[in-house]
Amino acid sequence: MCGIFGYIGRKEALPFLIEGLKKLEYRGYDSAGVATIKGGKIQLSKCVGKISFLEDKLAQKPLTGKIGIGHTRWATHGQPSDENSHPHQDCKSELAVVHNGIIENYQELKIQLSGRGHRFLSSTDTEVLAHLIEENYQGDLLSAVRKTIETVRGTYAMAVISKSDPKKIVVARSGSPLIIGLGENELFLSSDIPAMLKYTSRVIYLENGELAVMTPGGVKVFDLKGKEIAKEIDLISWDPESAEKGGYAHFMLKEIHEQPNAIRKTIAGRIQPDSHKIHFDELTMTKEEMRTINRVVFTACGTSWHAGLIGEYLFEQFARLPTEVEYAAEFRYRHPIIDKNTLVIAITQSGETADTLGAVWEARAQGAKTIAICNVVGSTIARESDGVIYTNAGPEIGVASTKAFTTQLTVIYLLALLFGKVREIISESEATKLIQDLIEIPDKLEKVLLGEEGIAKIAGKFYQATNSLYLGRGKGFPIALEGALKLKEVSYIHAEGYPAAEMKHGPIALIDKNMPVVILAFAGRRYEKVLGNIEEVKARGGQVIAIATEGDDAIARQADEVLYIPNTTEALSPLLAAVPLQIFAYYIALKRGCHVDQPRNLAKSVTVE
């Protein structure tokens, strides 16, 4: 959840470190720090708060040197403070360490180290790494790091510099992402791709249990036994501009508007224009293997879990396969009943979500087939799953997921249709019609986006609310959950999503004149029942904001406000309905003065349990 950035080359490191950390702000953080080496000394500066505070501090006392590491911290052990900020040092200030992850046995190690005379200045788990490396150092920094990680339990992505090895950064990875970028006579280190897009498109992804030595002459990668490993260089397809705001006030707004093109990219190459046949080049499963599947389990966290919930509806509808949706954190620690005929579909934007990775490992250990739906090429989950389908959404920087969600839904829709065709549940003509409906979605989304100003006005009427309900039936229920989550994430208004029929089983007690209720009322076989729910809310003085299908003029007589979406097949309505709720949450957060792209306490990629 924290961010690491490093540089070694022929130029001054500090500008790269600051710029890299700024690019990692979206991951979530509460403090920041940098360390460089110059004149045989470690130079260090860190503080609690925003990177701008660190910049002010550095303006008074700049750091120099052509090698350095930087860090943005999201507190896990120890409250946000200058002392708990990274980098951390050993007793003699001869080395500096930055670390993402959690050292689970740090208390035990800290007691042992203290007993041997080590002095601790912070309450973090990370500081034990600095002292262990100090003890293990005997002239070889790589060896010292390797011996250190033999004694720790937990997850880590770490980078270490030492004044005794002033032209070397040693890094190690297990469980938390770490990427090395190759420039011209310079190397970069980052937790995530967007931070290095400006400098290089050539990267090496470190795997679990790998270490690397970065020097001005290049990089060498080793396993835990010290054996050198030959690594492939991957090319990043994202362009640098895709990680910039492009004239929008916030990344979230930009990414909301990118959804029509993002969905086009997700579809591109996966549907044959002449026959409308579906194919996924990345998918390794044969048709015969698909036919052996008798159960599907989606596993994910947060917004991706909501996408999986819609996947449950789609797989049962189109493929007639028993389907379940599991929270990854629960699935990985239960005793799930799965076997070789179970397909586990893991959904994650980043491909680095710790709990989702754990769920994939558990599924594979029990013999299930696994497919990842992911946005980031080369991410850990893509390498750990039996197959991967990339959403091709491009970088998503805003913490509140928008285009990742709708492109995940697009992939799931196509995958459900593919299974339905292979299992001969739906005919070619039915599939052709359903695929054509999907092809039309980006144009219809552009029409939804034209209503942004009207949605902003409605948001202006409700931004002072302290609680709200989101209700939906069928595929509208997961969108109710997602709409409520978006509002919570960016505006800090308490919001809950429910199946509309469940309103009478408790939530109705909350409804009064101060309670806005968002109701998904798009066309479908449950439409009349949803109208009944609206009447129930109105009878108790609640204010209703309805998401309805274009042409439904009658609903305007019942609801206080209506946000219309274009008409489409019922299975695709969630794709259209999600977008006005994203815009609604965005403008409410804006009116409340919230930090839209970096909501408090949240991180873009949750890489720790």
C-alpha cells in the first residue's frame, strides 16, 4: 500500500525521487521520506504529511547524490510521525532501508536485537530490517540482505543503500510488488508502473523470493540461495500521457470520461467483426476444458467483488453454471470446497491485492483452474494464475475505481457469453445479438456522460446529507452496492447498498425526510416491484433519486430526481447505470471539499492483509 521509488545513474537522484513519489501518491500514504549517498555519507530527510511538506523541508536542506531511495508510508505499525516515516537506519547510520509489507515476527526480532544492544527510534516493524542488515553485513550488502530475509516472516518489498557500497541499491521482494526500470545509463525502482512511465518503458518484474543488485552498470537478479537468474525485459504498452490528468480537475473525473474508449479497447481484438465470435488470446483453456467446468467461483475485494457479483448473475443466466462470489480474504482462510472442475475467477485492478493473490494460491493448491481478470500487464496475479484476461483500461490513478470496474464487467460479460456458447446454452444468433448490444455500449456511455452537468446539479442538492441508502433488484443490486461504496470512498457520507426487497427487513426504519434513497429502476422484469419500493420510501418522507431507462416518463412523477440511462439489454444495464453514480459521488465529494483522488485512509492497491 506504500510506495517505493529509487534511482541510480549519472544524474542527481533527488528530483527523480520526488517526482516518482508524487506519481505514487494515489497508492495512499501519510508520510514520506528520501535518502541519498554523497561523500561517503547517508543523507536522509523525512516527515509526516504530504510530499509537499517534504519538499519544503528539502528546500531548506537539499540532499545530493546520484543514488537514492524514497518512500511514501501508509501506517500499519506505529502512528504517522516523523520517527515512523521511512527510510529507517541502523544504529551507526551506515545504511538506509525502505519497505512495503508487514514483518509478522518483528516483535520477537526487536526483543532479540534490543538484547544485543541495538537502539530503536521508531515503533515500526520495518526498523528491524535495518538492524538485521547491520548485523549481517560483512562487506557484501547483497549477502547481508539475503541473510536478513531468511530470519523474517511476512511480506516485503525492500530497497537498501549503504555508505559502504555507495554505488549499489539492493532490493528484495516477497508478496509486495517491485519493478526495476531500465533507462539509458540509469536504473529506476518502483512499486508501480505509472511512476516510471516518464523515464522508461523497459522493465523487469521481480518475483517472490528474488533479490536484485542495481548498479550504474546494470542490474543482476538472484534467488534466495544467491544463484543469478536470467530475467526477461518487458515492454510497458502504456504511454506517459495516460498517467496524467489531461486537463481534468481530478484523475477520477478523467477516468470516468475515459470509460467509453476503455471499453472499446477491452472489446478490441476479442470479437471477430464479421462473425461476432469471441476469443481471448490470453486464455489458455480449451473448449473441452471449459465443458468440464461444473462450478464457478468469483473471488475479489471491494469494487472488484461487486463486479464478481454481477458475474454471478451473468454466468448463471448465459452459461447455466452454479456460481458463487467470495470475499478473497474469507475464501483464502476457509476450507473452500473446490476441485479440478471448479473455475476460480479472481478479479483485481492492480493484480497485486494481497488477499486476492492468497485466494488464487489456495484455489490452485486444491486443484482448481484459475483465471485472473486484471488491468496491469506483468502483475503478480497474472503470473500466478493459470490464465489471465487483461481489461486494457490503461492506468487508473484515482483511488476510487471507475473504468477498472466497467472494463471488468465487459470482460465478464464476454466470458459468460463464451461459456454459454461452448456449453450450447445460447445459440449463435442469440450470442450475436448480445455481442452487438455490447458493441453499442461505448456510444451509449458517451450519451450518459453528456448528462454530467445535470448530475452535478442534483449532487448539489444532497451533498449535506449524512446518510443514504442505495437499493436495487437483480443486477441492480450490485450496482447499488457499488454506488454506495463510491459515495463512502470519496465523500465520507455513510451509505449502504441493499437488495430493494430487503428494505422492509430493517433499513426502512432509517428512512425519513433527511434520508436520500438512490433506487436502480431501469427496465426489466423487476421494474414494477421497484416502483413499489419507491412508493414505500415516499410514504415515509424519503427523498428518491432514481436511475431509470430513457423514455420512462412515469417515474418522474414518483421520484424526486431521475438520472436516465439509454435503453439496452437488461444484462448490460449495470454498465450504464454505474457511470451516473460515479459522477454523482464525484460531485458530492467536490461540494464537500474532499480530496477526490486520495480519500483519507485509503490506498489504491491493498498489498498487505
